[in-house]
Amino acid sequence: MSREPSFDADGYPTEETLVAIEAWRSDDLAACLDYARAAWHWPDWVGEDLSPAEREIVMAKDGERFVRFATGGWSGNESIIAALRANLVVWGVCWRLSARGGLHIFRYPR
């Protein structure tokens, strides 16, 4: 498995990239979230800053680290979210919120 995501000629994540996310080992979930971030099509639509309302909704505590993905409706980004969802450990441990419009928030494991 490559530690850098790969893309096709149109900028979509390759099947190899999506399978890597789906099969990511449970001993380094933070690296999986970082890998998904690196595969995100619009870098301005992924980041660690949550609004005060989002922090309240996900019950964020001081010192916790989050990643906020906004798909923009782009199918390549939706595929990355689907791959994260298919990884039951990532989804079960890290997922905190999905909202209409393609917003997804994950907490980095401690």
C-alpha cells in the first residue's frame, strides 16, 4: 500500500487509494485520516477548524483534534467518505458527525 494517495487523469482517487482507506490497519487511525485528507480534491474544503456550534454538537473537549470534510457534492470526495465508512474501525472510533450537504467530522484518536 502506498503512503501517498494516487489519482486518475481526471483527479479522482484511484481504486488503490480507496481500497487503502477501506483496509487501513487499526493501529494508526490518525494516519488514515491524514491520508484521506491528502486525497481530498479541494484542500480548502478539509481542515481541522470547527465552528463553535460544530464543537458543541460533537461535544469536543479541549485538546482534542478533529478533521472536517466538506464534499462539495463532488463524487471523488464522496468516494473517500464511502471508503472511510467501509472501514468499520475508522467509522466506529473516529466518526462524529455527518450532515446533509456533505459535511463529515471525525475525531483523531487519542
